[in-house]
Amino acid sequence: MRTLCVFCGSRSGGRPVYHKAAEQFGRLLTARGIGLVYGGGRVGLMGTLADSALARGGKVTGVIPRALVEREVAHNGLTTLHVVDSMHERKELMARLSDAFVALPGAFGTFEEFLEAVTWTQLGIHRKPCGVLNVANYFDPLLELCNRAVTEGFMTAETRGIVIADDDAERLLDRLDRIRK
């Protein structure tokens, strides 16, 4: 895996564990030689993640819609910053630049972007693995919803398997890398 797209919050959340996880994840990506592709902001978990990777010499590519440059405070210290015209362009470019996807804690934008990547995998638009770093059990409700979709007959167990979840960042990256091969 050469590049990983990470979806995460433009806010830091209410618990220090989220900030710490984003910081550690940025370090881990750089240590493994994996380039980061993310939403291009310098605030919240996005900024923490990017700054952590950059501080260790990592390659960080941001993709941000023009309308969010000020709102998410575009990060001007990145290796590369792409300013695009729409969220659709953002997601398409992030997908094109990435070998896999991971969600860290966030809100609607994180959920929507991650679930679109999952849907594209399900539909065969790409064959890229998708995972969540389940920091402090943050994604438990989403994972429970996915499981319920299986038990209620809306999703097959095979489709459910698209979303890989782990609370250990190294183990998650190992699992995603095995799927890619």
C-alpha cells in the first residue's frame, strides 16, 4: 500500500484520545512509508493527522473544495494541496489517489465520504479496502448497524465484510494490506 485516504473530523472531538489516535496514525503511516491523502484542512483531527505525518517527513496530499478552503482552513504546508470545485470532485480525486480508505472519528462528512468509498467497493467501481480505526469504540454504533443490515436481510455477510474494523492501527493497516494483495 503506497497511499491511504483517511477521512476524519474537522473538529478534534471532546476527548484527548481522538487527538492522540490521529497523531499516532500520522506517525505510523510515515514510518511505514505510506503517503496520506485526506481532506486538506489544518483544523481538528485532519490537521493533527497531517501535521503528525509532515513532522516526520511524510508525503501528505490534501484535497479540498474551494467552498471549504476558509471553513476547514486549508492546510498550506502540505506536500500537495488540490483545490477542487465540488465535493464530488474531492471524493473522486481522493479515491483515484489512494490504494485504500480508513475512517477515524468524525461526523457527517466523515461518515458520508467513508460510506461512499465502501459503496464504490460494493458496486465494483474500485476494489480498494475500507476500514475504520475504532478509537475508544467510536464506530461501534456504525458496526452494529452494518450487522443489523445483515440480520434484517438488507445486506449479505460478504458485503458486510467490506468494512474492516480494528482498534489497533498497526493491525488495521496489516489487514487492509492483506486484502489489497
